Amino acid sequence: MKADALLNAYIDLNLLVCAGALLWLAARYLMRRTSLATSYGPQLHLLNGMTVLLAATPILVLALNASGIGNPPTLSDVLVAQYLQGNVSMSAVQFESMIGMREDLVRDLSTGTALWSQLVSAFILVGTTISVLLLGTAILRLRHALASAYRWKRIGRVDLLLSDDTAVAYSTRGLFRRYVVLPTSLLNDSRDLRLTLAHELQHFRQRDVETAFLMECLRPLLFWNPAYYLWRRDMRAVREYACDQALSSRGRFDLRSYCECLIRATERARKSPVFLSSRSPSVALLERREIHHTPILARRIIAVTEQRPHEHQSLVWGGVSAAIACAVIATAFLIQRPGDWSHDRLMLSTVVNLERMAHRNTGQTGVSAWSSSVLVPLDR
């Protein structure tokens, strides 16, 4: 596979994450004053589905382009058509330069002839390497933490582990087994133990651990993209809201006892200096921000106590998910590089050449007039 094709896929992924973040923010703003705003379970499913779609779409588009099946119109083709219809007031040379910025960028980065392209390539390479190393270190620390814990019980494919080195319960998984690591101190409080265990098992039902793995694997490719961190922050918040809401909706747990359990877990965590890395592919009962920032924990408790959403919203959420998925796929094709020379592009190239010739002739006429005005007095 050519270097420019991989570079285009890299750019597509970052652009799609930006587009996905904007779509999510728009959807969240529209849901703010409706009953959908407190439907955290469907919101989490939407975010998880969008994450998988955003990660897979560049690969699918790359495979589609490599196979040569179809050439859907791109944003560049749409802009060219609009320009030829007279809807864009700009010179042809400037317009061609504008729509060719991405091609110029990819070419300069691929060849590395310009100094700025060398600096950008070095920045991406160093940042990606550091992100991979930090992720590898976090995974090694996680494996060490699992190895130092001892198995307490086994529930199907889930191993319940007890650890003296953690103050916060968390969940993770390997290739075949799933793990819930519990602080040993929880054995002294059967009520908090039951609530914490139910919370962590709910994360497995929601596929939160797998999504956390995917997000951390995407970090080396998106380490410089602010939209990635916005996406991850909202996903973590909605993930916990959905988990808390799912447990409270079952009626098996007292809501006040559950909130008090979160507060007691926060107090225990503040007394212990041992935390997993923020890059660790795991899901904890409490995030580091919730432990150290009381307002964030307060928002989580408020979210748990909010009025439950109305039932029978599956059709509404299905429509929202379908609309966003179509928007993501359409964006993925629109941001692609244009294909072969079309009729519109040939016409644009002709206009550009005519404009350059006219500009050149104008310049030559000006030079001839200037020469005449200078030479005539000398002949006299």
C-alpha cells in the first residue's frame, strides 16, 4: 500500500473524529430539553456505535477505493460543480489552489522536501511513539496489578480478584477471561461490596471494557486531536451515568445507599496514593477526576437521582442513530480525495489555463506599453 494512501486514511480518521464530535455535540444540545437528555443507556449505545463506526469507516473506505468499486462524489467535486455554475465568487486559480490544499499537503508530507513537512512528520512520529510507549507501560502495570491480586471467586467467565494495592474497584479483561478487581477492605462492608460488584458487572453488560480498549488503541493516532479527548471525556461520563441508572432502574438497590457507597469509595480512594494510569484499558468505579473534584462526583449523583426517562423510546433512538450513522458515512466519502479527471474538472482546468493566459497577456501588454513610453523619447 502506498504511503499517500495510508496518510490519507490517517487524515480521514482525524477528520471523522472531529465530525463525529460535532454531531454528538449537536445531538446533545438538541436533546437537552427533552426526555432523551436523561436516557443515558441509549446515549451510551449511540456513543459506542459511533466509536466503532468512526474507527472502521476509514478502513472500509480505503478497501473500497483499493478495490475500485464505485466513485462516489466528494466534497471537492461538489465545490467544483458549484463553481462552474457561478455560485462561488473567486478566481479560478485561487479556487483550484483552495481545493487542492489537501493534495498538496499529502504530497509534501509524503516526499518530505519542505522543512515544515519534516517538522510535522517528526512531531507525529514522536507523539505516536510516546503514546504507544505510554499505552504499553499502562498495560504492563495493569497485568502486574492483576498478577499481584489473588482470586476470590469465579462467576462464569469473570474472575473476582482481591487486591491490597487498590482503593477503587475496576474491571478489565484479557483475550478469554474478564476480571473484576476489588479492594480487600470491601470485605468488611457487605453492602458496599454488593453494590460495587453489581456496578462492575454492569460495565461488562454494557461492553464498556471493550470500548475502553478501543479508545486507548486509537490514542496513538489521535493524540494531537482535541476532538478525541472531548469524545473520551463525554463517553466516560455517559458510561458511568448509564451504569448507575441501569442499577437504580432495577429496584434491587436503594438509591440512597448506592450514592452513599460512591461517597465512601471516594473517601477511601483519597486516602490511598495508588491509582491505575489514566491510559489503562480498564473501567473503574470512580474516575480520578471524580475522586479529586467533588463537583464532578456531585454531577454523577445528581444524574443518578434524575427522573427516569419514559419508556418506548426505541424508535426515536433508532432514528437518531440511523441519522448520525448516515451523516458519518456521507462525511467519510465526502472528505475523500477526488477520483479520475471528470468533465467538471477538465472544464475547471480549462478555465484556469485561460485565466493564466489572460493574466500573462495582460502582463505582456503592460510591459510593451511601458517599453514604448520609454523608447519613443529616446528616438526623438
